[in-house]
Amino acid sequence: MVTVKNYVVRLRKDGTEFVALELIGGLEMIKSNTTEKFYATMRKCSVPSTFDEETAKLFVGSQLPGEIVKLECDPYEFVNKRTGELMMLNHTYAYQASENEVAVGNTRVTELEMA
């Protein structure tokens, strides 16, 4: 299950606005590559919607079947805001309703989410 955490208004390339839903997955324990200690985190992504802001507000807190999956992509730079460490990442996150469905909402890592 995933949860609608929030919504954001974004701009298309043509300058028009659309509303995207921010989705979060469940709690995960990840082992740090540098310290080898575990930390709690969650996967997140955003998906475009056809909703206006007022309608999107109604769905905050709703749960959907499926999961947020990790997808490979071309490498990109990411700066850990807590440590200042520059990292090269080659993955994004997307929502997948079931194993047979195509994942949507391909989202690059923009911050580390600590639960």
C-alpha cells in the first residue's frame, strides 16, 4: 500500500499548471554504505493528476494498492543536504499498482526521507 502524503502544483513545459500527488511507501530499514549502520527511510514519488487543488486536498491521507518501485535511469548528481556529500545516483522511484502494470511518476531523488 502507498499513501497520498500531499499534492503540489507544477508547471508543464508550455507554462500551464497541473497538480501532482506525492505518494509515500512503507517504512524501510536501509544499511548505510559508509557507516554500515541502519536507518529508517521510505520511498516516495509524485504522479500527475487531472485534479484541481481542491479535489487533490480530499485525497491526502488516502491509501492505494501497489508500491513505489526503484527504477534504473541515467546517472545524475544528488547532494545530501544533511551531510553535504555529493552522490551519483542512477535510480528513480515510480508508483506501480501491480506487478503487471507499467510504473508511473518517474521521480528523481531530491532529498533523503528519514522516517
